Amino acid sequence: SKREIKMRKLDSTKVRPLKSEQLLHIEDHDFALRPGFGGSPIPVGIDVQVESIDSISEVDMDFTMTLYLRHYWKDERLSFRSNKNKSMTFDGRLIKKIWVPDVFFVHSKRSFIHDTTVENIMLRVYPDGNVLFSLRITVSAMCFMDFSRFPLDTQNCSLELESYAYNEDDLMLYWKHGNKSLSTDEHISLSQFFIEEFSASSGLAFYSSTGWYNRLFINFALRRHIFFFVLQSYFPAMLMVMLSWVSFWIDRRAVPARVSLGITTVLTMSTIMTGVSASMPQVSYIKAVDVYLWISFLFVFLSVIEYAAVNYLTTIEERKQLKKRGKASGMYSIDAVQAMAFDGCFHDTDVDMDLTPFSDPCEENETRTSETNVSNVDTTRLKRKRSLKGNVGRIILQNNHVIDTYSRIIFPSVYIVFNFFYWGLYI
């Protein structure tokens, strides 16, 4: 009646459907149900264009990717008449009123649809009912990484897509164009990784409560750039090991110099190892970089132990020489043994005469004993001049312990063999 029509016009809660909704007959169908409900599963094609890989986190074991996700399916309920056979394009407002696939990312931690300046959603409907649904999404997903070869490793990650509600009896998820369904931007690059390949694959996933589901995989392999870690870890470790070998050429009587050099290299190696471990997840297995740093630390530590052995054997040798000369008893023997502990110098009556210019504490002791005899002072000065002119190298070689001589050859040789074996094994 006219009265009912008038009342409908006055009712503000009633919203007239838009012309597009009238054309698509949205109010005539129940879009809570999938297309072809009760029949064969509806095929939904997928293709993906990867815009960028934003970050790779070793600590969190995840990656962040921005991509364009496109769905293709046919819904005859959305078919319409078109004289020119042209499609209609809509934004995100129509998505809430029709049926769309409920695809989600397996093992994702967080994701969002970009909404600047509006939601990045596009819906395109063709006259025969074919639908294209496109989204621009950033997703962070888990990547199960193996760091046993870090930093000489290659990581294989994958982003997995699956329907949340519809199993394989209701929805068949597949790659729209096979292997060509996955495309990437040519300018994708990462600071620490080189992207070796992108590939698309598919499979099935089983859940005990709901059954089998189609699952699609976006696989990509990442090979780590080694140059950064060579500069930050490997090269400093090599330098510290070689620096510890310098002590083999220092006079065994220079206790402060050799001990200070050994302690400094040990502490520096500890700092390098701590810096590498701080940027890595706390895994229960040994990484390749741990093997190299610990072996390098062992070489540095052994160089300190080597001098401890040289110092100990030198003290024993000194005592034996004093006993042979019949000077083991009395004040002279006490001064010779204790002097090494206090001033850091090995006191040998035959050697001190030649090496007095190289050690200030020893020089002071020599000067005190020679103040009572002017002739001894003159003789000492003459020998100093001679040693400075041509006998420096000979004196150093004569006063090095046999352990130092062998260490100069053994330590570098073993370290070179270790480097060849290490880089050959992991590269």
C-alpha cells in the first residue's frame, strides 16, 4: 500500500543497495556459503609477486617479506550482463559483502595489510563470474635456521599459504601459473645475504581434528656474505694469533714484555668471541665460527703457557750453573735467584756483560757493583759499544731457549695447516 511505501522511505535504518551491488545481485544470495556449496571443491588459484625481503633475524629466527597476494576463482553468483564484456573493479568495501578465500600464512608471527592512503585491496569481477582478489601484505614468519656452518651457511626459508576453514573437500588451493606464479622484483637485495633462488611448490597438511588441507610454499635460499665476518671476526683473530708469536722472538729474560703481550692477546681474543656470541641465538650446538675462534684462542693461550715453561726451565738452568761454579751458597746465589723474580731479568754472569744495554734493572745492579772498581766500569763500557755495533742479533739468538726456537716453526706451521683444513671443509 501507499502507506507502507511511505513508511519505508521514512525509515532511516534501511539503506538502499548501491548500483554495483544491484548489478551483482548481492542481496539475492547468501555469500556466507562458498560457491558451489555441496558440490565439488572450488579451485582457487594463487600467484605472488615478492616486492621485498625487509629483514632476516638470526636471533628471532624469522624473516619479514612484503608481497602482492592474488587470488583467482569463479563465483557464478557474481556474474552480470555486459554488452562490451568489460570487468568491474572495486576497492575493499565490497569484500565484506561477498565470499572470499580465507587464506592465511602458516607459522606467521605478525602480518598486516597496507592501508596508506587507503587499504591496498583490489577486487575485479568479470561478467562470467571470474574474480581477481589482490592484497598488498607485509608478513613476518618463522624460518627454522641451522647455524652449524655459520657464517659460511646457506639458509632455506619458506612462506606457507593455506586455507584456514576449508579443507581439500571444499577448497582446492593451487598455483595459478605453475612455477611462473611466483615472481620477484629484480632489485631485491639484502645486506648480509645473497638470494640464490626463488621457487614455488605445493603439498598437503594434515590436522587430526579437521582433515587434509592444500598448502602452497614460497621457497627461497639465502647464502650469507662472508666478507663482513672476515673483517669483523676472522681477520682480527688471525692478527691476534700472529701477534702472540712475537713473544717467541723476545728475549726470555724480558718477563714483563712477554707476559704483557700474552695477557693482552688472550683478553682481545675473549672480546672478539664475546662480540660474536652476543649477536647470535643461544644454540646448543657448535657453530663454524666458534670452532675457528676457539682454536685461535687455544693458540694464543698456548703461547702464554710456552713462556711459562721457558721461564721455569730457565730458572732451573740458572741454579744448576751456579752450583757447578761453586756459587750456589752465600749471598751471591740468593741475589741471582731472587733478582729474576723482582726485576724480571735472568742473571747470568757470562751474559749480563753483553746484554747490559738491553735491560735497565740489570744495568742498575751492574752499576752498583761496579762503583767500587773503576777499571771494571771502563771494561763494561767497551763491551757495550761492541755489542751495539754488531753483536745484537748474535746475543739474542744465544740467549733464547730451545723451546722458543722450536715454537717459531711449530706454531705457524700448525696454524697454517688448520686454516687450510678449516676453509676447505666449510667452503
